[in-house]
Amino acid sequence: MKNRSIDSYIVSKGRNNNLDIFRFTLATLVVYSHSYWITGTEDGTESLRVMMFFIISGFFISASYNRLNNLKSYFKARALRIFPALILVVLLTVFLLGPLVTTLQAGDYLTNYQTYHYLKTLLLFDIQYDLPGLFENNPETLVVNGSIWTIYPEALYYIVVGILGFSKILNKQIVLFLFILTHILYFIQFPIGHLYIGFFRYFLAGMLFYQFKDKIPLHYSLFLLSGIGMYVGYLTEHFADFFVFFGTYMVFYFIYVPKIKLAFSRQLGNYSYGVFLFGYPIQQTIALLYGDGMTPLLNFVIAMPIAILCAFVSWNLVEKRALAMKDKPIKSIVPTFSFRKQWKKVG
């Protein structure tokens, strides 16, 4: 039987794939991974989740531009996905969580310049991680939300896709060229933006798979070979480098090939971004209240249901309503954004 390509799965399955389950699983693993940092134990597998995050992002963001084929619509869609939930978590962190758990007097906290300086996090490129008097004695000292650092490189990569699409060069040849160039810059340890260049390899791997989606077969034998390749990478201490190739294949095999049926899987995918954003400050607060001796597993078990609840509220009050505005004129977005109206729908 002829092997089916990624494109054939996209055509036949549409949105009936495992992406939502995969996204929520990644968000859950992020919270689990952070439970180690927050309780004072290093977790060496965190970068694996970041790599998979950028891989699927590169693929589906390329698909987004291809579908919209318009720079204005593309950036509006991306902004409406990133910023509403981010604004919500930043405002709640500064003006609700901060006054409740700071070691300062409420008045001193609310008049401190650094409190409002934290709002610059919304600009993405100059993220502040601490707030006055928060988590000073936690094992992960002073870090309020360690998850959001990935949003900055993600936004940079979005811009790259937008520029390539607008320039009519978002094609196989250019993406392959950038993929090779990025690897060269990474391995010669180019001194500027080395971390972002390193993760751009994974984003580009996702982009490359999208460009060649009609050529890349998805078959269990190649999946098994990719697993062997990953094991070789582990043995040779080049796991991250091997993952760009073999791991990317395994990610898309899992998303498209297995038939995983969960009635609520779509909702899980909707909540993944909220879990990602809210998880860290919730975990830090739990560690603060619990005190010494908290295990990573206990931190995770307590934090995860709360993170899901916050994600549920964020999705229904903010994110879903924001995404519904993708086809509306920009000037109509702010006046029509009503929390009260949306709360009535949820309640």
C-alpha cells in the first residue's frame, strides 16, 4: 500500500487530528517540568517540550499564513491569539496576586515603580520576571512567571513568516535555505542571539515539514526508525540536534496518524495556552503557602487543576471572544470587548 503523506492526512482528517490533545499534553508537561524548578530541583527535560512547542508552531503558523494569504489578517490573527490571555494574566498577577502575597505593605507595593514596570512584559521584548516582595524566599527566587520567556522568540518567528509571506518567498527553497543557514550559525556559535537561533531550528523544521507536506510519508516504519535515531542521539549526547530531524517526524506522526478519540479533546486544546500562562504563578504561590519540603509531584497535583480552571475562565471570557473578532475591523475590537456580556454567557 502506498504510504500516505502529511498532506493527505490534512485533506482527509481536517481538524479531526490529535493536535488539541498534543497541545494540552505539552502544556501539562510544562507545568510538571516547572514543578521541579519551583521546588528547587532541576529538571533536565524542559528543553524537550520547548522544542516540540516550536516545531508544531512552525508548521501551523505557516499553514495560517497560507490560509489567510494577507499580512494584515495574519498579524491580527496572531495578536488576537497571543495578547488577550497574556494581558489578563499580567494584570491579574500585578493587581490581584501581587497585593495578596507580597511581603510589602499593600500601599508600598502599589506605589513601587517596579510594580508598574512589570507591565512592560506585554511588549514581549523586555520581559520583567520579578515583582516587589513576591516569592523572595521561594526556591525559585523572585521569578513570578517563568513561562512567558518563550513568547518573545515565538513572536520573532511569527514576524519572519509574515515577512516571507508578504515578500512572496514563503516557499520550499527559501525555508530550506534558512533551515541550513540557521544550523550553520548555531554550530559556529554565532555570538548574537545564539539561544533564539537554536530554537529557530525547530520552528524552521516545522515550517519545512509544512512546505514538503505533500512529499513526506507518514508510516510506522519511519516512525520506528526515527525512534532509533533519537536513541542514537541520546547515546552520542546530541539528542537536541537529532531531535530537529527525527523528533519532528515523530511529532507529526503522532498528530496525524493514531486515532485518538476524546469527546472533549477540542476543549483541551483551547485551554492549553491558559494552562501554560497561569501555571507558573499558581505554582509559585502554592510553594510559598506550603513552605519548605514540598515535592515536585505535590506541587503539580495541586497546581494543575487550578491552572485548568483559570484556563477555562480565560478561554471563555477572553480568548474565545477575541478570536471571534478576527474578521472584524480593528477599530471595532476594543469597543465591543465586554467582559460582563461574556460572563453572562458562561454563567
